[in-house]
Amino acid sequence: MRGETQATHLEKMMREHPLFQDYDLTLPPVTIRRSSLKKIEKGAVILLHLIHPELQLWRNGNVCAVVEMDRCKKTVTIIDTEIEKKYLLKSSKKDETLFCLFGSVSIKETKGGTAIDVSTFDMERVLLTVAGERIARGRLVWVDEEIAVEIEKVER
């Protein structure tokens, strides 16, 4: 009886305080018009206004770290955690915040220099989300020396 109680307590404790935390690996969020979101279709291109890929780790609506990609090793390395915890997302009646998500990673802690394996991700494919809702899948492309997303499949 006592063993079951300890096992139950340990399971509860592990659920409340997991060893590894899940983070979303994304590009910086982009503000986009709601009217433009409604018109998204296969083949459409969305400009992200990025000259080079800046990657971030997000958790529970907050940016936790900025990471840098090493394509040769297929890893990302945390380079900055001293960022404002509450990322101010611009929102208005006409605009929405669009996230380009590569996938979810599990790591023990977010400290500078930590390398994260992303070999299972296709770093050219992204999932577009708005307010936690999947809206489309796409691939990264270059348009006039800026990063953009070409829509491959609309999901809503």
C-alpha cells in the first residue's frame, strides 16, 4: 500500500515539475492584416520582412530565448536569454500576430550556449499559426533578398 502511495505521489510531482520543458522553435512573429489572412490560398506568398533567419524559442506566449542555426551540425544554439520576458505582440482590430513554427523542442534549461538538436525538423517548412490556431503550412522562400513564406496547404 505504501509503495502505491509513493509511486502515485512521484507521478504527480513529475507532472507538476517536469525535467524537460517544451518550447516552440519559431521565426519572430509578424503582424498581418485580418483581411489578408482570410484571403490566404495555396501559392500565396507572405513577406516576413527578415533579411536573415532569426530564430526564437517560445513558451506559453512568451519569448524565452534567441537561437542561432548551425546548418552543418543540424543544431541551434541559444545565444541570448536576457530578453524581455513579455514580448509585446501588437494587436488591433485590423491586425493579427502570425507565427511561423518549425516544431517543438524539449530542453532542460534555457541558458546561453546550450545546443539543441533539430535534425528531425525540415528547416525550410513552417506551420503558420494565429492565436494558437493552425491556418496553413508553407515553405521558406527568398523574395527580393527577404525571407517569405509560400503557402503550400491551407488548413482552415
